[in-house]
Amino acid sequence: MNVKIYPSKVRGILEMPYSKSYQHRAIIAASLYNERSIVNYITISADIMATIEALRTLGATISINNVDTSNEQKKSEHTFLCIDGIDIFSKINTTEEIVLDVNESGSTLRFLIPLCSLFKGGVRFIGKESLFSRPLDVYKELFCSQGLTFDLGKDYLFIKGTLSAGDYQIKGDISSQFITGLLLYLPILEKDSTITVLPPIESASYINITLSILKAFKIKIKKIEKNKYYIKHSQKYYNVIYNIESDYSHAANFMVLAALNNRLQLQGLFKTSIQGDKKMLNILQNSNVTTFVNRFSVAILKSSLDIKRPISLKNIPDLGPILIVASLFNQQKVILKDIRRLKLKESDRVKSMLDNLKLVGASIVEEENRLIINPVKLVTPLSTVFDSYNDHRIVYALAVLATMLDNPVTIKNASAINKAYPRFFDDLTLIGVKVEKYD
């Protein structure tokens, strides 16, 4: 799918999609107890379906349901999952190889690798080639150090052999998804474990999300030192009703859209959320943007953006693309630092953004681990075509930019949004953006 987006004035109220980070973790936790759990408020996307289908293959029964809670004042429908989980220790003795198609979901792959090491016949993960080119060295080192099989190919990963309980040391400046995978797995083993996260630590908020979900499913993890976690053995997940909260990561795109374009009210965002990408609110508030934060919503007013200080992306790499767009409209040059992890996502997000933005005359200089973005008048040649690089966050950022340009632009391969937020263009249309979809 390609889309053409026209310069548009946005307005209105928009319900935010639910957090993909919470969904992955809660669905896995619910699948590790062999009685029924309910996970409410699901946004069905390619990544979430990858996790659902993988767990179904491992033995969980997961049904996708919709409930209509409409009344005369408000139309409302939400999706929820009924999950009858796996009696995992009765499943692991199969001698047959299990094949899991994880599509392009890094979360699904990294969260499930430790759990899947239990299966005696081995597990083969398959999916898009781009997924297996992303870093997996942390797990490779753990498997090899314990004499286990970790066979990584161009479009597959085959593992065989059970990761043991023990004392793990994991670098904190790589993806927190490796730490989450171990936190989901180690509590069910027959011996105690510890995880020490070695500084510097990036994306700590995602570790906290994992811990909060484990607590909800009755798994106890004790923090015994600043960066060290004690995991008691032989714990059991329990069945619960779990409600997913809305996603600040996706909301960040609409926050920037409102600040640049016109006021928006974003519904469903918890004021007390521990999501790391909630930091976008602080960045905007410190940059002359007027915001109104209520218990479950955020309103952003159009403002004259004034980012004065360098912004570190160390703990908020997913905000990189939209912050690059915001910086184009700043009153002075902007420095975005700690950009290294942007290069290790679905695409090299630094290159993807710079290649696209040079088409409209942006002045951006890449130096070692930082970008310098200079204020210039953007020029939109007729028939400008942006490339998504098959990366959903590149699509979101370019779509926000497109509303502010002088002429319409095309984003090719925009179906990348299906990875996480299939309704993105529908929601843009709801708030007044003119969008044309075509093949």
C-alpha cells in the first residue's frame, strides 16, 4: 500500500491505541498458566498476532473477542483475549522440532527464546530476514556458554537445550528485551537465579513494565541491589483479568502533530503511566508547548516550538523519528544525541529519516552518535515520494511531516503500519488529514 497525504489542518479528539509493549508481555504471562485469563484492550497488529500464533503453536488456546460497550452518549468497542494457557512442563518432553513463525516481531522472538529452550526437541524460529539481522548476541553468548545449540541463519534461528537457572549478567546498554525474556522465564525453574544489569542502563522503563506485569500475574521479583534482581525458584503464574493501558509511544506522534499543526485531545493516556516514552510530554513542556494533562487524557495546543537543550535518545529510541520531524520546525538548531540504537531497529532509522528528509531540503548533519538539525525552509517538489523502509515509525513521522508541507507527498510501502498500528491512517482521517490510499 502507498498513501498520498495532503497538507491538512487537524482538529478533534482521538482515542489512543493500546500499548504493544504491555500486550506482548501480558499475553505471554497469561499463557504460562493452564487456566483462563482475560487480557483486555488489545490492538490487533502483525506483531501482536505473531505472539498470539507462536503461543498457540506452543499449546495455548487464545480466542480473540470484541465487546460493544456503546451507549447513547458514546460509541465504544474493544478487543479482548481469552487465554487458556500452557501446562508447560507437560509439553516440553516432545522430541519433535517445533516451528514458530514470528514474522518480523523482535519482541516475540526475544521474549520467547528463553522459554522455548525448555522444549526438548528444539525450536526453530522463522520469519522475515530483516528480523534475524537484528542483534541476538546476548542470547547467543548465553547458549554457547552453557553448551547449548544456537544456530542463527539468514532467515531462521534454531535453539536446542535448556537454559539453566543461575547468576546472569546482562549489559544494560543493549535492548532490554533480552532482560525481559529472562525475567519471564527464570521464575519457573527449579533453582534460584539473579540478573545483574550492567551499567550504563538504557530503556530501564521497559524492565519496569515487565516487573509490573509479572507482579500482576503473581510472580515475585526482588530487587536486592541497585541493578540486581533476585528470582525465587518454582514460582507459578496465576490467571488474572489484565487491562492494557494506552500507548505513549504512538501518542508521541500525535503530540508533535498537535504542537506543530493544531490542538488535539488524546484520550486514554494514564497520567501515572510508567512508560518511558511518556517523556515526550516533558520534552514538549520544556519546549514552549502548552499541554493539559488529566487523569486519562492529554491535550496539546499548537505552539511555537523552542527546543533549547540537546535531547538524549538513550532511553527513548522509538521517539527518534518523530523528534527529528519536530526539530525541523524549531526556532534554532537542535541536537539529538545518543542515536546509536536508532540504527538497530526495523530499519536504520537515522539513514531512513535523512534519506527522506533531504528530498524536502532539510539540513541535518550526522556526527558521531548525534544529529544536528538546522532550521531551514522546507521545499516540497511536486511528486515527492518518501520511502517507509518498511518501518512503521518512519511512516508515522513522515505522515506528521506531510501535513505541514506545501504540497502533497506520497509514502510508499506505507503498509508497514500493520506491524503495530493498523488504524493509523484511519485515525489521521478522523482528525482531518486528507489521506489517499492506493496500491
